[in-house]
Amino acid sequence: MKAHSDWREEREESVLKPSKTRQVALSGLLFALAMALSFMESAIAPLLGLMPGVKIGLANIVVMYALFFMGFPQALSLAVLKALFVLLTRGAVAGLLSLCGGLLSLLVMWLLYKLPKRPTYFILSVCGSLAHNVGQMIAASFVLGSRLALTYAPVLIVSGLGMGWVTSASLAAILPALGRMGFNTKK
């Protein structure tokens, strides 16, 4: 029979080095959370009086967590699955905008995260938010015409700054709770 301290060491080791099964289960939970946050965000945005197309970015908190603590492949999977969810629930144009914005956002955050002097969550989130909006504007310019997409650019840039701050503050606020629950929160 193992001593209590041996079990604690095994648990701490399993938190630091998750098994493949744990990774898959955590990815599934994160995807479900991203879907729930995306749905909730769609309901909240009109109540807050946000302009059409402006979103808080709550589901992006999940992608950021995956990128910072699980790696690029898991974050990429979540971004693509999130866009597929948007496609199925809001249509082809919304799905395309979500995919383009999500992929560009993820790429920018990943490149910045790989810098020798890693930026703060705030910088990563704001840059990711702005990149998300740029990716959506690029996709919208193909679908709706470049003139319409560019006239909306100032709104998306300002909202990207504000919503980037909201997502970074939200991630920073929930990390201690995630750590206490046994999730990886160490870089």
C-alpha cells in the first residue's frame, strides 16, 4: 500500500505531465466550454448594445488557455472546431469569418508567444483580438466587397483593443481557480 505522500507526488506529476487520455478529455471539455461561451456571447452582445459584428471574445479565452498551456496543436483544433460550431449555428458567412479571424489570431498570438521575451497576457490578447478582427475584415472583403469591410475597420480596431483587454483580464482571473482544480497553469 502506498503512503499518502506517494499518492500526492503521483497526482502532482500527473498534473504536470497529463496523459494522452487526460489531454483528449480536457480538449473535449474546453471545446464544450468554447461552444457554451460562444452561444452565451451571442445572447449577451445585443443586450450590451454592441454594434453588429462586435463580440466580447469569451470563447477566445479557451483558445488562449489551450495555446499557452496545452500547445499550438490543441489550440488550432479548438479554433477550427469553434469555427465549425459557428458555421453550424450561424451560417456559412459567420463560419468563414470565425475561421479566418480565429486562425489569424492564433497565428499572431503563437508567434508572439514564441519570442524570447514573452509578452504579457494583455499584449498577447490584444494583438490576438486585433488579428482576429483583421482576419474577419479580409474574409468579409471577399464576401461583401472590400469597400464595406474597410469602412467598418475603425469600429473593429477600437473594439479589438477593448475586448482584448476583457479576454486577458478574464484569463488572468480564472487561472488561479484552474490551478487549484488541477489544471496546468504553469508555463
